[in-house]
Amino acid sequence: MNNELQPTTVDEQSLLWSRFKNGDSLAFGQLVTQHYKLLYNYATKFSKDSAFVEDCLQEVFLDLWYNRASLSETVFVKAYLLTAVRNRLLKALRRADFFRPIDDLTFSADAVERPVEEVLIAGEHQEEQVRHLQRSILQLTPRQQEIIYLRFYQHLNNDEIAQLLTISRPAVANLLSISLKELRKKIQLPIVVFVLLLGPALR
């Protein structure tokens, strides 16, 4: 597949972002296509109202396009877009519930049902381990759920997570360490198996 159409490295993503900022509508379309699914998935961890989520994503992309000239350069495109979606959701929820102060979003890793095909392929034993891990993740605090989701499902590094959550890099490392320790107390599995199951558990 052509890497120009599907940027995967930080440099390629940054180049695509620069083209978009300069008014390249094709580059903008590629950004939307590449990131829409992951942004939608992330947004549904805060709201299960699909129409509300889709409206927020549409507003995010419209704002990006109309304000592209004033946007900053970024090497963390995915983290930048996730931050934009998070901020838009918070703004929309505050606007919808004016009389109830909302300081932050509440993350929930309560995953949707996985496709039947995935369940069959995974096998009954692994599927039970995944379900057990999902239940354990839901026992963590919303912030702990979010940081594990960002690290192991969205594959953000600590710098990107720090940018997204507006906390320091050491704070990210500390929170991630505490969250994983709590999970491993609940899930008695070898560390390699534990990490491999985190991705499927967060879908």
C-alpha cells in the first residue's frame, strides 16, 4: 500500500498535517479517513449517544479545516486530534447541561460486544480471559481506565498521553504503573499474556 496515502511514521504524519495546514483538501480527507474510527471509538468511551458523538466529530473536523492556517505544527497528530475531540465533548456536555457544573469527562472502558467472528477465532479460553480483564478494568477509576486505553489500545506514548490529559510525563508514568499493578493483582497471568490481552479487552 502506498505510504503517502497511509502515513504511519511520525514524520509522515507531520508532513500530512503540514499539507493540510497549507490548504491541501486531499491531505485533510486522508486525515479524516485515517483517524475517524479511532476518534469515534475514543469518544464513545465518554458518551454512548452515537448521534451526539458524530455531531461532535463533525464540529471538530469543520473547526480544523476553517482554522487550519492558525493551527500549530505538531509531531503528535493522533494525540492532537484526540485532545480536540475530548475538549469538544466537554464543551458540548457543558453547553447541554448548563446548570450542572462539569469539570471533566468521565471515561468508561465498558466495551461494546465484539464481533462473533473474533470470539470464535480467539477461542473460548482466551475469550474468558479477555472478559475477566474487561471486568477488572471497569473496577478502576475513570482516569485509570482512560490512561490504559490510550496506552494499550490507541498506542500513544507517555509524551502524547501527557499532552492529551494535560498532565506531566512523570505523572503519566506513575499513574500507568499504579493502574497496571492494580490490574495485575486482579488478573493472575504472566506479564506477556497480560499485555497481549489488554488490546482486545479495550475494544
